[in-house]
Amino acid sequence: MNRRRILTILAAIVLALFGMVVIVAYVSAAEERAQEGNELVPVLVATDEIETNTPASELSSVVVVTEVPERLRQPDAVRRLEAMNEKVTIGPVRAGEQIVERQFGEPDAVRSPGGQGIRKGQEIVTVALEPQRAVGGRLAPGDRVSVIVSIGEAEVADDVDPSQTTTQQSTTGVVLNDVSVTAVSGGVSEESADAANVVLVSLEVDGSDAERVVFGMEHGTVWLTLNGEDVEPPNEQTRSPSNIYDVGGGS
């Protein structure tokens, strides 16, 4: 066997080995990408319904440690109940929910079911919304929100002649601003990142505003938006097909 043939064989062997190394590295990287976010991590999960105003120190018998994919662990998941100190649940917690920090507050911040702690002249109304209508289900007691109502076409009685009706076009508008959230329960499922569970959001409003919220729930759809600082009511009272595309016509 001449020298050239030997060198050719050696080169072929080196190329084959290099190819194997590249393939192994590619497969390993692909496996790492596939596993990214799927590594199991421990979380605390409620095994039974937990009532409002339950001290964190009394939850050890109704929570268990379970493992979920890392991508499904809530950002504020509670790792140890002891970390909640003397805090209590500020709303009901459903069986199967992860235990998260936003479910807890100081004892004197909890609104009692009997109405104690509600400001004079105010009342509590609760709405059941899909997560996307409630800021992704990430609201927490103490947040301030605006209430937006969308209503489809409706027959409205004429002001002058009630026996006559006119068709009112679809409208969307802010009906309430700077409303206090007093309790939140439910949200995105811990088993599926895109499951749409119901979020129960309790709002502190006066009687007239409660009527607006209930009307929106009964005859249209309700959305809540989380308020930042100095949120002002929009210039345009409602949006409709006639002005939804106006540029600079209000915010």
C-alpha cells in the first residue's frame, strides 16, 4: 500500500470521526432545546379549598409539594410557607392552584364577608372573566383597574316616542376608572399554559357603578385594564364602527 493511499484512508477516518462529533453535538443541543422549560421543579399546591383569611401557618395540612415543568411555575410561587410569616389569604384558593405570594396579605387588609372594612357608601361586586379579560389573570388585591364594556347592536326605545325603537350600533367604552380590586381567585391553569379558566375579581364600587358592571356582564362583555399612575378617562366616551379608526380622536 503506497503512502498516498494510506494518507487518503487516514483522512477519511478523520473526517468520519469529525462528522460523528458534529452529529453528537447537534443531537445533544437539540435535546437541550427540547428540554428547555420542561425541567421539573417543586411547587406548593392546594389539595383542598382554602378560605379567605386563613393564616399561612395553618396551611401545612392542605398543601402538598408537587413537581411541574419550570415554564408553568408562577413567578411568585411560594417555596416555603414560613416565608409568609403572619400573613393570611386575602381571597379563596381553589384546590389544585399553586400557592403564590399575591394570595397573601396582612390580616388587617382582608375584607370580611359581612361587609366590615368596606368603605362607607361602597359595595363589593364580583365578575367572572376569562384570563385575557382580566389582565391575564395576574391581578391582585389592591390593584386599581378600569372597567371597559362592549355591547353589540341593540334596539333602544326612542326618547320622544317610547313605542318606537332605533338600532344602536355596537359600542365599546370605559364605564369606570380607578376601581379598587379587593379579591382575586382563579387564573391560568397550572397544568396547561394556555387553558382558559375563570378568574373571579371582586371590585369595590358604589351602587350606581355596580349597576354598570352588572349590565355589562349581562348584556355585553367586560374587560379590566390595570391602571398605572395618573390614568385619566378617555376623551372619547365610546368607540363604535363610526369612530374606531379615527386617528388622534381620543385615548
